[in-house]
Amino acid sequence: MVRFKQVIFFTVISLVILLLILYPKPVLIFTAYSLTIIYILWGIYHLVILIIGLKKPFNPETKLRTYPKISLIIPARDEPILQRTIEVCLNNVEYPLDRKELIVVTEDPVGERISTWYSQVYPGRVVPLIRREYFPTKPSALNDSLTLCKGEIIGIVDVEDIPDVDTFIKVASAFENYNLDSVQAILRISNESDSWITRIFSMEYAGWFRVMLNGRSKLGFFTPLGGTGNYIRKDAISEVGRWDPLNLAEDAEITVRFYLSGRKVVVLDARHWEEAPVTFKAWLKQRTRWFRGWIQSLEKYFRVLIKPTVIKRLSLINALSIISMLIAPIMVLLNWLAYSLTIYWVLEYFKVIPLNLMENVFPWWAILPLAFNVIYYYTWIEGAVLEGMGTAKTLIKYLPHMIFYMNFMMPLAAIRAFYQQIFKDVFWEKTKHVGKGVRWTVIEKTS
């Protein structure tokens, strides 16, 4: 399969180069105006989502007649703060202890010892799953864990997560009182002050979960799950075929199948606090993995989503809402293409390049990515304000960082994701967490 992708890649590149050699001016002008159309449609679509997403997220009542059992899956591999996560979920998040269980799936000796010890302290409440021979991806671990889950509701909790005290109550209410199939908690970053990357990451997360996903959810558009802080009916997971063990963005991929089966995801006014990568290297690995997972899902479902029968069942706007999310790695690369066309125009204008391929064509298409990126910057700032991270006046000073983040870091991650998808077999680049939670845990153990 990798060999086939390489052949396709080099064939497409060769064809593009050939067209540029034979018909340079038509190709450049066609590219410029195609970008114009794409950015206008992309911008209008996200502007609508932004406007709707500023409304308050769904907040269910917290009164329950019965308490459905919740099974929380905690995938852990080389995680120094596993003990903290178990303690928080068991003892610091309100919910009857006998109506929640923790399935800790781990592969390393430390995780094995911690989960086994807690299974003895809380028999029946903490269930360790020690994997000896396994496929090393998170969705594979989730699939192995699902068999042990006894709850009606399955929750995914990453090791760095700290759910708010009322999260489980709100989740149960959403399922019991509103008959929902799956909900996504808003993910918040707890280590935003660790570095400028964590600061921008936390603003991006606030804009994505509080505004963009909330807007998608309220409009009934495709609302991808977030990898953690998602809660799903157990029977719904089984009915759509569980998680794809080879997909590196298993949350988005299984959500596509939810929507194809007529289910929806609702963003819940509850929080999971987690830690962002502190360094550029860690950020790049994580974002590459996410982007590659979206590319995998686009390859897998694009031909399905453009079938007339599927479009008729989902509606055209809903089918496009799925595609629009999965093509995000392509969109961030188009920024570089637009800027390149403008640079080329400038070089021609000042006679640095003695050609007139772009003569009489004003490079306003390059203004479009800059203009529509403002939608993202505004979304990040507004999301951060709504999440209590500061005022617009105090956050606007990070605009240069946001521009660098969007226009340089994101495309680099997209290029790396496409490279891996074409030239590499599937592998999992684990995100190492070295933020405040880890540092606090080390301090507690040594003090």
C-alpha cells in the first residue's frame, strides 16, 4: 500500500511539473482563482460556525433519578502521573463510587504496579489490563479495554486529564435525561504558562472546543470527538465497529462512522483539564499524528461521502462538514501556496523574474488566507476570553505568536503528516507530558 501511494505521489508531482512547463500561465491563473473560491467558501462556512459557537454550550440539569454506570478507560504508557488521575476520577469527581469503574490499560512496569495496587485497594472499581503482546496504538488499547467495561457509558480519560467535579453528573444527565448517544466535554489546558507554545495551544483549544465545536454541534454539523473527555454509549461503539486500531486520530475516525449511522455528538458544558506539549518537538509529533489521522480518514471516507445515496441521507451540508474537517491539513498547506503566488507576482512586478506569467492579475488571493486566518485568531482570542483566560486586550499581544503558529508550525506538521502517510507504515508517536502535573508529582514524591 505504501508503494502504491508513492507511485501516485510521484505521478501527480510529475504531471503538475509537466503542466507548468507546457502551460505555465493558465496553470498559475487557474490555481490563483481556485484558491480564491476555496478561501471564500471556507471563510463563510467558518464565520457562520463562529457566530453560532459563541452561544453557551449545552448544559444539562444535574438532577438524576438513576445513576447509569460509567466505565472510564485510562490508556497509560510510561505516565508518571497515573496515580493522580486514578485518585481524581475515583475520589474528586462527584458520582457514586459504586456506579463508576476505571479500566486502566497499560504496557509498562510502572503502570502495571500502580494499576494493580489500586485494583486491590478498590476491588471492582479499578480494573487493570496489562498488555504483553499488543499493537502499539491508543485505539488498539481502547478496543482491548472495551471488553472489560461493565458500564452503559464509556468515557475516555487521558492520563493528564483532570475532569471538573461535576463532569460525570452532567454526562449522566445528558444520556439519561436527553437520550444522547455521545457527548464531548470542553478540553482546557492547565499548563498554559509553561511556554509560549502552551499559551497559544491553550488559546487554540479554547477556540476549537468552546467556539468551533460548540458551533458545529448546535448547527448539527459534523462534530469530531476530542480524543479524551468524550463519553459514548457502549452499545453505540459496538454497533459502529469499535475504534480503528490503525487510525492515528481514532476519535475523528469513529465520529465519521457515528454520523454515517445517524448519530450525533453534542458538546457539553463540562471541562477536562489536560496538559499541552511544552516544546516544539513534542508539539510537532502530536500535531503530525493528528493530521495524519485526518488524512487517513479522508482517504477512507471521501469516496463514501460523495456518493449520491450518502449525500441524500446525510444532506449535502453535513457531508461537506465532514470533508471540511478532514481536509484541514490541506488547507494549512494552501496558505503557503497562496503566499508563494504572491511572492512570484512581486518578483515579476519588480522585474526580478523576466517573465509576465501573472501580468494584469492582482495577487489579492494571497490576502484571502491572511484575511480568513483572522477568523481563527479571533476565535482563539474569543474562546480564551469565554474560558476566563484573560481579556481581549491582554490576549491580543500574542497575535505575532498566533501568526507564526498558524502559518509556519501548522504547515510543517501537515507536510510531515503527508510525508509519513506516503512513505511510512503506521506508527504511534507518543506525546510525552512534562508539564506542571508531572513536576508537581515529582515534587510530592521527593518531599
